[in-house]
Amino acid sequence: QQQQQQKKSQNQKAALHNRSPSTLVTMGRAGSFVLQGLDVVNALQLERGRTGLYLSTGSFGTELDTVQRQTDARVRVDAKDGTMDGLEDFPEVQSLVAELQRVPEWLRLDR
């Protein structure tokens, strides 16, 4: 039984390192969280760019407001019980979900 557990652990570790973007579709919920994470990164980068323009020129305030609202809409992750259900085999996705849940608080402190 111990050998079976070790082999399962080794297989899981190998699977973690052999994933490609094309496997996201077959990952179900885990894949959707990864895609949401990529979307949030893109939104945060866009907001950072608009913030830089606003701070350096004093212009683009309307665009910054719009981008901030769009970012806020993208960073929402339901923190309800069960968010991590079905993600037991994806510890990196569990970490991503935990980070995504913190983003709104970080934005509140940074803005």
C-alpha cells in the first residue's frame, strides 16, 4: 500500500509538470480558474498602464475609472464554501484561487 501511495504521488508530480495550455479544457473547473487567473493578470496590467498614464500626465482619468471597474468585475471569485471542491489534485490551482480571493482587498488598499 505504501508503494502504491508513493507511485500515485510520483504520478501526480509528473502530471503537474507535463500540463500544457491545451489541457486546460480537459481540466474542467481547475482549467477555468487558470483561465480566470490569466484574465485577471491581463486586467491588472491594463489598469497599471492606465494608472501610469494618469499619474504622469493628469489625463486619462475617465479611461482609468472604466478600466478599474472592468478589473473589479474580473477579480471576483466566489469565496463560498466549496470553492476548492474538486481541486484536490491541483494544489497550484488551489493557491491561485486563494490569491484571486485576495486581489480585491489588495486593490482596495492600493488605489
